[in-house]
Amino acid sequence: MINQLFARKPAEWVASDIKTNQLKRVLSRWNLTTMGVGAIIGAGIFVMTGLAAREYAGPALAISFIIAGLGCSFAALCYAEFASIYPVEGSAYSYSYATIGELFAWIIGWDLILEYAMAASTVAVGWSGYFGKLLGLLHIHLPLWISNDLHTARALVAEASNNGTLAALEQHYTSLALPEVFGISLAINLPAIIIVLIVTAIITIGVREAAGTNLWLVAIKVSVVLFVIVAGVFFIDTANWSPFIPARGLNGEGVMAFGLAGITAGAAYIFFAYIGFDAVATQAAESKNPTKDLPFAIIASLVICTILYISVSLVVTGMVNYTLLDKAAPVAAAFMGRGMNFAVWIISIAAVAGLTSVLLVMTMGQTRILMAMSKDGLLPAKIFAYVHPRLKTPSRSSILVGILIALVAGFTPIDTIAKLVNIGTLLAFVLVCISVWRLRYTQPDLPRPFRVKALPLVAILGIVFNFGMMLSLEWENWLRLLIWLLLGLAIYFFYSRKRSLLGKHLKEGNETFHRIGEKHDHDKPTIDNE
């Protein structure tokens, strides 16, 4: 068993995965870049900016974005080298399997499952918040219980009651009452559920259609982000930046924040907004020229988005004092406070479009990671590796993932979901930096179409920055990660290890075992594609 835990996926198996790929190779360099931008620009600007500045870093959120961007840059370079070597779906999971071994690959794959599902759920909740503001501009209002989860609905009423703003809250909803069934209060974020189901339908129909939809959504939101930066500059009050780094103290949730430690915590909190470049790597099997286009798209999308993030955070905290920033829709609220209602229209429409593109790419990435793991036998192949014969998409996986994301988004508070994402993302990046560094020594002659210069330094900095941000997160985040990993290990040892194709290969020997997709008639695992 020990041999299997640390056994690496053979290079010829990776080559076989590439040759037997059933997905359509339809994505160009610019399709991949826009998908990266589509996944990165969204929640980080339109949702998390207000929460991270208000509760963690204050105006110094701009520095938080720089720290997060640097940590991502080092990890992105490592991703780019890996993506050029192993252009297969699965991203960090596939890279780890080929370099560190099966157990570590399972851990990072299991971690990525949590990361993508929770990131998509967070975005869906943020989408619902901006959609509500857009409906409000049209003088259309929903009941409180049908547009918020139960925890958030109760918190909104309690906060308004304590602050004496209950009348103002009533103007945003047709009713603040929560219905009860058998004495249990009910609330559901229905708009979040609906958008997830719509996106699930799009990605199930086809990757070309998804990429085309994403291109238009990205064009809309990048144009509006540039508008926010240019228009917002004229409303900046530098007094709102003083002090730029608030003194260390308790935030609104009673947690120690602000100061230099708050900046680092803010970086870790908004970090998941950057995982879009990881989503680019998951599309390797659908890329026309993955060895060249993936590295380009990963680095280009990260650079573009980091610049936009820093600029928007400075504008928003300059327009509104960080203590007054709206948590659900900070950018739109900032312009509304300045009486620029037409700008609120533009921003709300862009946020809805932008968050839709993030949700689309995150959900697609999730299904491709599940596909990679199931093709190796670690998850049920009939569900997660099934490719629809006509649509050429992992339809069963897409539908199952969409339902899961919809349920989480419909019933869970946004801050709870976001905290589940960040520590997992950081762990994935740390492991990728370790893996690519190790591969340089274990397989120095392996062809590397993209080669990182000064890799030891880049990998070390990536490990230090990302692990440092992990350490800045509260202990509850570590506890959630530990529980998730323990659950994953239980599944691995009781299910996945026994069904692993690599494990069977080691047990039965090369003469009797064959990989999925190879042309043999005996002892061959198959995937039902009917």
C-alpha cells in the first residue's frame, strides 16, 4: 500500500490521456485569456472589496491586493510550466499526480473540489445581491425570505433594528417577515439558485457556446471596470484614506483586524478572487495549442486583473470611508452615495454580467477536475468521466455539480462560503510550487515548452507568500480545512485507493493491466458513454 500512496502517474499515461481526449479542442489563446479574466474579474471587485476593506484591511486593501497578486504571480509561473508539460484537464491535481504521488494528488484534488464549488457558490450569492439592486432600480422588490439565506435574513433585520434603520430596510423588500413551517423559519436565496441552474445548462450544452457567452460577458464587465476607475477618480476624498492603515483593533464581527496583520488577512480573504488562472489550466484538454497558449493565458489574465483590482480598491475606499462600505454591492453603493444613479445602472448590469462569467468558468473548472480524478479511477467514472456522445461535454458531472452549487448558494451566508475557499486555494498553490520545483530535480530532461527562470527562487517565494497568508487566517478556517481533508482521506482509503488504476497497475503488473482508452479487449476498465 505504501508504494501506491507515493507512486507517480507514469508519463506515458499522461500522453495516453492527451491522445484519448474526448473533449473538443476549440479554445484559442484569446479564448483562454478571456476565460481567465472572466473567472478573476468578478467577485473580487464587485463583492469582496467592501467586505475585505470594512472588516480586515481598510484603505490598505490595495496593499492586500498587491500581496495576493505577488503570491499568485509566483504560483502562476509554476502553473504555466506545469501546464506546458502536462496539458491535460485536472490542473494542480494532475500536476501533483505526475510529480509527488497519488496520495498528495488526491489531497489536492479533494481540496480543489471544495475550492471550486465554494467559489462558485460565493459568486452566485454575490450575483444575487447585485441582481437585487438591479431590480430595485426598476422598482421591483422581492420578499426578504426569498432573496437571502436564513442567517443573512435574520442578520439584516437584527442590524436594522439595532441601528434604527428598519424603515429603510423595508423599502428594499416587499416583506421582512419570515414564513414558518412547523415552527421553523424559512428563507432561501432563490435568485442565486436560478442563475446557477442557467449556467449549468450553458456548460452542459457545449464548451464553444460557453466560451462565446463568456467573451461577451468579459467585454461588458472590463469596459465597466475601466469606467469605474476613470469616473471614480473624480469623487475620491483623500480624507477617506486617512489613516491608510487603520490601527489594530476589533472589526464589526468582534475579530482582531487591521494593522499590518489585517493587510495580510485581507490578502488571504480576497485571495480566492484570483483562482481564475487555475481555471484556465483546467481547460487544457479543450485548448487548440495547450503547451503554448496555456502559459500565455495564465500569466496575461493574472497581470491584467491585478492592475484592475488595485485600481478599483483605491477608488472605492477613496469614495467611501471603509467603515461605511456596503458588504453586498460596494461599488454600486459607492456611486449611489454620490448621486450617480446612471452609474449604478451601469455597474449593476456589469456586475450581473461579470459574476455570471465567473460562475460559468468556475463551474466548468470543477467538472474538469472531477473528470481527471475519475479517469484515474479515484471517483466513479460513469458519473464524472462520462462525456455526452453528441454534446462532447461531461454532462452528468455538470448537472450534479450545478445542483450542489445551487443548494450551497441558496442556503449559506456569503462570508461563511468565502472562508471555506481561501485556505484551500492557498494550499493548492503551495503544493504546485513544491511540485514544479521537485520535478526539475526528478526529471530534469523532461521537455518544457515554457520554462520558469530562477525557479528555485520563484518556488520558494510562492511557498512563503501563500503559506504566510494561510497563517493569517483564523483558526476556524484551519479547522474547516482539517475536517474536509479528513473526510477526503476517509473516502480515499475506503473507496478510491481500492479502485485506483495506478494501484491496480502496481498490483497486477504491466502484463495484465491496461489504461482506460487503450485498445485492448481483456482486463480493460471501461467508461459507459452511451
